[in-house]
Amino acid sequence: MISANRVVLVINSGSSSLKFELVEPDAGVSRATGSIEQIGEASSSVANHDAALHRAFDKLAEDGIDLQTCGLVAVGHRVVHGGNEFHQPTLLDDAVIGKLEELSALAPLHNPPAVLGIRVARKLLPDVPHVAVFDTAFFHDLPPAAATYAIDREVADSWQIRRYGFHGTSHQYVSEQAAAFLDRPPSGLNQIVLHLGNGASASAIARGCPVETSMGLTPMEGLVMGTRSGDVDPGVISYLWRTAKMGVDEIESMLNHRSGVLGLAGERDFRRLRTMIEIGDRPAQLAYSVFIHRLRKYIGAYLAVLGHTDVVSFTAGIGENDAAVRRDALAGMAELGIELDEDRNVGPATGARRISTDGSAVAVLVVPTNEELAIARDCLSVL
Ligand code: ADP
């Protein structure tokens, strides 16, 4: 059966996982979704990204979806780093892919698997346009004061060192949804968005334009995350290199994969972390308080950057589901205009909702993110 609705296949290709979703962007609905994990791992039956994408297509076929006849108009690829050059959804051809490969130096953990996913998908689906959507795009025009590191200017210019920001697709989508929920145009609101998932980032958005975000050259800066440290004194890195004799890859791997909540508590999932806290596990309690302290520090900073804030939105796995994190992040901020309603905060998670009191000067919302839908809509914008 030929489907009348336009369909976009969204692919998020990581080093060991490939997530996919078939989206109808016009209706805003998901037709199918899935993920292939443990790609290339010794114990896994999925040897590489090629095999993973074949497996994804098999899964779609099991759901009765034929990509040839389902109305597929584009394949959207999430690409983490767009560097200075890519700040719009971009139609992929060999030249663009070559440039993305050059950008891999800026994002060695994230861009190479995305490029791999793009190559495999173009081979398997050669007749539809493939579009790259960049996690950095939304923050491309951060004000220079927020985008610039105060380091030697020549060095920064030679090596394209600036604050790029990430999770942009989510920050943009959530800020637009928050505005729609409040029945106001994004241009009429000052917003703080807190994207709290395994990766975590915050942004300040003034009248629709991002003016600050917590991630920088790479997605390691800023908030404490599941396995990433967030902010550390750069002196830590030279100290570990010089004195502890750790290599640069070892240090990077530690800061990315064995730090954050996992590094402090031995657990990164907030559901299990909560159970550990309840039974008095001290490292879990410390990890949680470091996470909350950093988050509050950023909220305070962004309230100051914006001067006037209309809305604070929580999103992603932790932000959407963990009422205690939301409570602790905003506790004692009544004098800053933020008052959470305890009952609304623990209420059922259905769509976008308000969790502040009616009298709170700043509206506090929970807004489910949907990066796949946003990517699919971005794809249509370039077709
Ligand atoms: P990713 O960055 O991988 O997209 P998600 O946004 O899916 O991450 O967030 C994943 C995290 O959300 C989990 O590791 C877990 O810590 C947290 N999470 C998910 N569901 C809940 C829940 N019901 N309560 C608390 N935390 C949750």
C-alpha cells in the first residue's frame, strides 16, 4: 500500500549503538522506533554499522513497514558537531561527507560513528535525499561574550576553539513547545531549558535567541552528567598528564566515560541512584548532591544572564521523570520568583505541563523533548 503521508527515517548513529525512528513530520507522529545496541562488541551478533542498519530494516519489516512504499521522502542523520561551517540542516553529498570527516578532530567520539552511519545508509537507501542535522546548529550565533573562551586568541582562531554548544535540536524544540504551551510566541519569552538525560545541558534563550549554553568545544563542559564530568579545572588535565603519567586518551576516556554520577557513585541511572540514596549509600548521596549543586549554580547564572526569566523547562529522561531532581534543583528560590507546586510536580507525566504555583513569577514546565521529530521536520525544510 502506498502511504499518502510523508515519512522521514531518522538515524542517530553512535559508536556502539544505532537508534532509528520512522516519523511522519506533518502529523507529528512516530510510525516505528528501535535501537540496535552493542555494535562491534565481542559478545554481539551485530558486527558493524552495516549489519546494524540491516537489522534495523529487518525490524521495520517485522512491523510490516516497507521502506520502498511507506512514503519515505528523506533520511535524517543526527550529527553531533557541525563546527563553524554547518549550522543549517544540510543535504548530504560526497563533498559534505568529506568535510564532516575533517570535523572529526573536533568530536572524535561522536562524529566518526555518525559519518559511518551516513555512508551505510546512503548505500542502502540511494534513492532518497539524506540530510544532516547538527546538534550544534541552534547555538551557532551565541553572542561572542558567551561563545569565546578567554584563551590566546591566535591559538583559538587557528584551531577553531570556541563554545559551540550541543543538544541544540532539543533546546530549540523544547523552547518552542514551552512557548506554544504558554500561548506566546518564542520571541516574547526569556527561557531557561534544562535538558537532563545521560548527557545534560542547560541553555538561556532570550526572545527566541540562545544567549548561553553549558556545553562548549565538546559535549563535556557544564553540568554533571551520567558519565561525564562537566566543568573541571583544566589544570586537572595537565596535572594528570604530567604527574600521574596518564595519557591524553586515558584522561579523555576517564572524563567522558568514568566520571559524572557514575564516577562518584558507581551507577549512572537515576532510578537506581535513588534506591541507593534511600538505603544510605554515601557515595550515591554525594554524587546526587554534586549533580544538584552544579545544576543550581547554572540556573542561578542563567537567571542573572537573562535578567528577567519567564519560564524554566525541564526535559529529557531525568528532567521529564524525576520529580525529586526538579524539586531539589529549584528549592528555596521563591525570592528569585520561582515557586514549585509540590502536587503538580509529582503529578502524572502527560505531555507538556506546568509544575509551578499559579503565583510563581517564573513558570516552571515539564516539556517532553522529541529530537527525532525535530530532525524530521528540519529535513523537510531543505527538500
Ligand atoms: P540520552 O541522553 O541517552 O538520550 P535520556 O534522555 O533517555 O538519555 O535519559 C536517560 C536517563 O534518564 C536514564 O539514565 C535515567 O537516569 C533517567 N531516567 C529515565 N527514566 C527515569 C525515571 N522514571 N526516573 C528517574 N530517572 C529516569
